Amino acid sequence: MFRAVLMSFWRESRLAVILLAGIALAVPLLSLRGTWTTDPWTAWDLLGAAARWSPGYPVIALAAAMALAAGAWWPDHRTKHVYALTLPVARSRYLWLRYLAGLALLLAIGASLLVGSLIATLRITLPPLVHAYPVALTLRFGLAGLSAYTVLFALSGLTPRMARLIVAVCCALVIVTVAAELLSLEWNPIATVVEALLGPYSPLSIFRARWMLIDV
Amino acid sequence: MSRRFVLTIVVLVLWAVVLSAQDSAAMLRGMETRLDSLRKVAARADSVRFQYFATDTVRVGGLRIATSAALRPVVEAAAAEAWDSIVARFGAAASEGAPFPVMQFGGPETVLPRSLDRRELARGLAGPLHQAIWRRQDSRIDTWLRGGFPTGLLSEEDLVTIGSQLVRIPARSNRACLDGDASACANSLGLRLGADTLAEWYSPDAWPGLAARMDWPVTGRAAWLRDRCADARALDACHAVLTPTIVLQPVGGSGRQLLVTLALEAGGAGAFGRLTADSGATIEHRLSAASGLPVDTLLFRWSHAVSAALPGSPAPSGMDVLLTLAWSTAVLLLAVRGSRWR
């Protein structure tokens, strides 16, 4: 059953998955492209290159999560869940299978990041005190992707009523923020919500880190 | 005849060029004058507006803060905290010398945010006083600190920056310094330098790269020397252009500020007075006097603080894994437990 769900997921999302896997493979290679000699300034250049490209990794993780979460629900939303309702499985089991299929594809994107990072770092002789972290970076990428994918999967599967409720809450937040600004209340509910979403114990806290393929 | 004609034309052209340059200079001067007068008007407007608003002055120690009666309680509490921290750091030096300028806090529309942290406000009020007291000191320490003064504890991010500089910048002593060699740290921090700063900091093979990465704007001969150094690897050109003033320091100003902060903290009461007492002594001796420690011990502490803050691997911690799995499980259970499809 899982195989069938995975294949159906793959058919619907293969373009996005291949594209994201290609980007995940290319970014580490691009970040460390060129020839690295034993020049005294190699550490300077390597760390500079790693820092310039570091915001790319969380962005790819987020993009992968968005594409897969949309891919998990979009075909069912489009066909009004007819395919899912014809299957002899309970809704919860079907959703678990869909979720796991998306996770498998996320793993594939993570694996291509690992391959790209390993190739990129293995061809360089690192200067003293500088270290390459291909596996550690991939682990962080995997966890960040998992976290974002889960949240977005849950949001994509909301019933229209719940979705309307969330949109209404968002609109209310904007209105309250504007009103607070006009009344000089020095209170920003949107900033509070964003802080809560990205705070140290929030679901997306894993994104808060130095995403450096090469670091000291 | 024709020669005289050509000469006349050349003189006329030169005169026109000089005249047009004078015109541009005069226009620039005119614009500067207008800008200055606009600034004066704006400052006067601000002053009148503030005089109308500022109805109260908070005085705590040497701190004088013009504010409104409504803001007085908060400002007074924060000023007391700020003054205590100033006295604890600078001792008698806080009350010596000319009075500090009156600070302004708030404006006619100022409403203090609910989340206002009094400590934050106290730090904000103490900051300008820190700067003012440091500026009163002798030029030797000012020169060594390169105009940036320590205003309190450095953040974790600053320590990471200092550590990264020790690894990134290929100065002779940086690696040994990170390994805890106090003498190497003294060299990196510019404490024990001889006449040839460039050669003591960097080996000649690093000089062309140093010139290529120079962010100091140079023109004319200096630019030519820089290009000769960076492109043709001419070491004499490198030596001529990479003067102590413009050469990249092995550790930036924040590293030096950290060392002073550590010395003042180790020295406790009276540390600042001991640091500034003998303006003729070397920075090394003054730091030792301030901290009450041999300077090598201080440098070892500096090296330890920096190396402990090195960022290391981006691998998620156990807490990260636990949080991610817990949140994901909770969100997923909420998502799949419903029975409605749409």
C-alpha cells in the first residue's frame, strides 16, 4: 500500500523533487567551486564562501517542505478526495501513508545534499583549524525539513472551515497591529507571533543556527 | 603667428578648466553652507520642541537626563542603575573632570513599551558615559583600542567573530594564540610589537593577499604600490604600502576591547584607576596593573574565552532533535486524528 501511495506521490511531485534535489546537489558544489591551493588566505576565502552560501540551505529545506506538503494534498483536493475515498483504508492510515511518502522524498533531497556536500568538501585540503561539516549540515537540513514539512502538511490538510478560521485570525492580527500602531500602544502582535514561531522552543527553532558547510 | 595663436588657445583652455573647477568648488561650498544652515534650523527646531516637552530633569550622580514628568519614574530608576554600573566600572574617574552633557530621553509622543526592560534602558543611558570617560583618557590607550571603547560585556556573537578572525586571518601568531599561547596572543593583539609591524604579524607570502584584501581607500602612489604588491608580488611595494595604520590587524578592535574588559573584571574595584594611572607605561603593564594579574594569565583567559566560543559543527543538538520530534509528533497527531476530508 505504501509503495502505491509513494508512486502516486512521485508521479505528482517528481518535477519539484528532481529540481530541488538538483539544487541541493549543486549548492555545496557551487559554494566551493574553483581551485583551492595552499595559499595562506585559503581559510579566509573558504569561510567567506561558506558564509555567503549558508542562507541557501534553510531556504532549500523550506522550499522542499512547501513543495512536498503541497504535493501531499493537492491531487486529493483537486479530485475532491475521490481516489482516497475509494481506497479500503481509514482516513488516518491514508494520511500517515501520504505523510511518510513525502518524508521519503524529503530524505531523497537530503541525500542529494549529502552527496553534493561530500563531493565539494572531499576535493579540498582544509587549512588548520577549519573543518568541513557535510554530515552535520545534512542532519540539520533533514530535521529542519521534517519540522517545516510536518507543519505545512498539517496546514495543507485543514478543512475549509478551519482554513477560513486561520485566515480570519491572520486578518485580525493585521488589524490589531495596525490599530496598536495608530494608538501608539508600542505593541506588535505580528512580531510576537513570528517570535513565537521562531523562538528557541518553537517548532521552527531548528532553523536558527549557523548553516555553515565549512566552519572553524 | 600660428604658434602664438596655439599658445593663446592652450592658455584659454587651461583658464577655462580652472574657472570651471572654481565654479564647481564655489557651488559645492554654497551647497555646504546651505546644508549647514538647514542643519542649524533643524537643530534649533528640535531644541525648541524639546524645551516645550522636557519639563523635568533627572539627576543621579553625574547623570543628567532631561525628560518629561510622566517618564520620570522609569528614567530615574534606570539612571540609578546606570550610575551604579558606571561607578562600579570606573570608580573615582566617573566623578572627575568636566560634567557630562545633559542627555535627552523621550519625545512628545513617547510611550514606553510594555515590554521595556529597565536594564536595557540603563545600559542605553550608561553607554554615552562609558564613551565619554574613555575619551578623557590618554592617547596611548585610545590609539591601541583604535577608537572603539569597551562598554560592557561582549556578546556571544562578538566572541565568535574574534575566534573566526583568529582562524581566518593568516597572521603568524593567530593559530598558536588560539591554542592558548599567551605570547602569541600578545603579538596578535598588538601588545609586543617591534619596529616592523608587518613582518611581525605576517610572513611575506601572505603580504600580496593582504594587499588584495585591503579595504582602506588608497589613491595615487599608494594605490600603485598596492597593485604592484597584490599582482606582481613585489615585497618591497607590500612593505611600503602596508603600513601599521592600514594593515589588517590579526584580531580586530573587539578582541582588544575584550582584553580590557577581562582586565577590569579581574581587577575589581579600582581597576580602571590602575589602568589609567600611569599613562607613560606600556599597555601590557597597565593591563597587568589593572587586573592584578600577570599579563600572560590575562592573555590565557582571553584565549580560553575566545576558543570556548568557537561555533563548531552545525549538527543539531539533542535538544534540537527532541524539540523537532516532539513538535512534529504533536502537529501530525492533530492533523490525522480528524475524520473529515473537506
